[in-house]
Amino acid sequence: MLFMKADKAHSWTCMDLYVFATPYRVTWTWYFISRQHTVEFPEWDGKAEYEYVKNKGVSIFLMHAGMLGTLQALWDVFPLFSNTGWGESSNLAFLEKHMGANFEPRPEPWVTNVTTDQIQSGDLLAISKIRGRWGGFETLEKWVSGAYAGHSAVALRDSEGKLWVGESGNENDKGEDVIAILPWEEWWAFEQTKDDSNPQIALLPLHPDVRAKFDVAAAWKYARSMEGKPYGYHNLIFSWIDTVSENYPPPLDAHLVASFMTVWSQMQPEYAANMWNEALNKRLGTEGLDLSDVLVEVEKRGSSFDKLLAVPELDDWIYSDGKSTSCIAFILEMYKEAGLFGPLASSIQVTEFTIKDAYMLNFFENNASRLPTWCNDNDSVKLPYCQILGKYRMELPGYNTMEPYSHMNEQCPTLPPKYNRPDNC
């Protein structure tokens, strides 16, 4: 039982919203009247929760915006996932407000008449979805990571000259997100006519010197070895979290992330195991612990959950369903296998890269005269890459500027709106 006193209201409409959390539960309540209030826990979830609370107490979060402000914040987020014009405009407004992004309309036609003979193996496809389920998810991903694209794919040309697209996160016939290798024509037709997230797509051609290093056979071998495997949900959030406190835009922090995980673990235990439980066990060197056990184990070791989240992912970790690669990790692991990171390959963990980290690599064409002839041919603004689909002009701040280095992107902050990045983080 907890006793709390609320007084000295700032206004007659003041209403405090509190969240109470242990590794085993999350509950909430609100107070409108100035007096002493009582929070009751009718029973503990076994001896483990009792011992935890006896030694560590209950985490208490005051939602600074209050009840009405919190509801307003939820109202700002809810429409991001709507597959409507309202949802699209909400995503654009959110990114403009919280990231300072611009969405300048492009002249029509919004689809480039691409001739595939000028697309080669290793060329990166940066994708930004702005409505529906994936649009909402990508908007939040962009906000916390500073990336101006939320998905990616890669071009591959086979020995007979046929062009393919490798993509981690392609939905199969069973509705599962998997790693797929698709003919260009099939992939491109889907993006133009069936992808209801209204994707904006840019082609980022490799620089000729980098392309000369690209071992196509090794890239294909890697791609085939990963084909059909699940999308890399296991390490998805860990490419974003590198530090104890400087990857969480307010009101987020590690405690709130832990509370969210606790709630979700109760609602969707199988989903939770896929999203973070196995990855947290990898960081502890344990096996089979669920989230509550992980939190208790961290406390036993005298550490903290925020430090655990910041432990770098290792590319050679094997999960219950194999290696785990998100859309961009799949591509960068292919780059490693194809020789683009050279002798640095063993000291770079590409599962620590966000999409922004990838398009900042200085692997791409820097001479506009060598871009495909159809590149940006309908647009008066000549981007340093080729936008091939979308109503809005794609920004990629920091594009093609970063030389690879050992332990790259393992300790980088990502706080909006400037997303300042220290050297060699």
C-alpha cells in the first residue's frame, strides 16, 4: 500500500496522472482532489515481486502533461497509424514539428520512368512510408533515430544480367515479414500500385570505386543464405539505443521503455520474446529469462536497465530463429560480405546502424554527371541521388559524408531536433 499526498494545484483544472510499475506489472491512476490518496496492491505476483518491491520499491512516474495533456499526446500519436489522408497529413505534421523535416511537393509525374540497365548490384533503395501501420511505425522510428527514411532494400544483378531486389521486411503469403529476393519488376510494380503506405523511394547508386570492390558473388551467397528468414525484430530497437540517456526524446526514458515492455509482455508474451527478451538475455549472457527476470537479474548484478539497453548488439549473435537482421542490417551485412568495409569489417557491428547511419556512409556516387540519365529528370531540384517515386522530395541530411571506422555507431546520441553526432561515436 502506498500513501501519496496531492496539494497546491496550479489551477482548478489540474489533474495528476501517475503510473506505478514493477518488473511484474504496470498500473495507473489519476488525482483531481488535493488530499492524501492511497494506492493498493491487493496481492503480489508471487514471492519474486514481493522481494523486489521490499528491496527496490515501486517505480512511480508522474506524467508531466497531466491527464488532459497525456490524452492530447496520445491523440497526436493515434492518427499516425491511420491509412487515410488524415493519417498521412498527421505523419507529415509530426515529423515537421518534432524533427524539423520538410516535405516539399515534387512536380508530377511522381514516378520515374526507370530503365534498369543503369541500376547495379549494391545500389541502395531508401524508402519512406508516410501512412498506415508502417507509416506510423516509421514516423516514430525516424523521430527517435534521426533517420529521414524508415525502410530500405538493395539491388542485386545476377550472372545473366537480371535485376533483383533484396529486402528484409517483405510480407509473404502467410502475412509474415521475412527476407525476400524478388525480381525488380515484381517489387517495383508493388511499390507503385499496391503499397498503400504511399512510399517515397530514392535510389542511392554506389560510387564507381566502391562498386569495383563489391564482390557480387559473395553478396549473392549471403543473400541466399538469409532468404526466407524472419525480419530482424530481435535487435530492431537496439540500433537506436546506444547511450544511457541521450537516445530518448522527451517524454521517453529507459524507465518508460521498461514500463512499456512490461505492459506489452503481459499483453503479447510471444511478441515480447521476439522483440526484446532474447536480445536482453544475449546482453546478460543468460538464456530463457523473461522481462521480469531480466530486470531482477540486472539489479542483482548492481547494474541498471538503461545500461543494459545500451550494450552494443553483435552481428554474430544467433537467435532462436537464426541471425537477426533488420532491413538495413541485412544490406550492411551484405556489404560486409561483399568487401565494402575492408579490414574494418571485424570491428564494425552493422546491427548497431540505423538507416541514417547507412546513408551517411561515403559509399555512394558524388558526381552528378555519373548518375543515371533518368535521375531526377522531372524535377528542377537536382538531388545527389535519384528519387524514383513519391509526391514529396526526400531529404537525407548528412548523405554520403561519413568514413567508416572501428566500433562505428555504438555510442551515438540521437536527440531531436538537431540530432548532434559527436565524432567517432
